Amino acid sequence: MNTPQQALKYARSMAFALLAGATIATTGCSVVREQQTVGAYVDDAAITTAVKAKMAEDRTVSATAISVETLNGTVQLSGFAKSQQERDRAENIARTTRHVREVRNSIVVRP
């Protein structure tokens, strides 16, 4: 890697790949429990991955402190934020992600 920009791009790519793998591994239960079809599951996994990737790229949101789960296009956010602004930004990121139908924000702002 020749430049810091290339190193940063590589690190972001690796983080995205890890998030995608973790998302798929942790959300597979909904198909087994017959909550959704395989196609809907794949769509939801893609939404979750996209939201997490956007959060990982945003410097104002702690992607590791906020959990993202998707079921039938509804995104559930949970975890902890350092401020109301961070909570609101995480919700905005989820709302502006393609194919998101609804966002339920259960993020708690730590005092």
C-alpha cells in the first residue's frame, strides 16, 4: 500500500466484508423459524449490511455500539449512543438506505 488513502480504503473494505459475514451468520434463524422467505431473508441481509457499512463509514456514529437487525424491510436499531445527535444520525442513515420500509429506533443515549 503506497498511500494512507489506499490503506484506509483497504481497511474499510475489510470492515465491510467482516460486517457482511457477521450479518449473514447472525440473521439466518428467521428463515428456519419460517418468519420469512429465503428471498426476503436475502433482501433483509442486504439491507442490514448496507446500513452497517454506512454506519462504519460515518465518523459520527459508533457502528460497534449499535446493533442493526432487519425483518421484512423493517430495521431495528438498538444499543447505545454517546449523544442524541449520534442516535438521530444512526436513524437517518437507516431511513435513507435503499429498500428500508420502516425504522424502529431503540438506541439508548448514555448519560
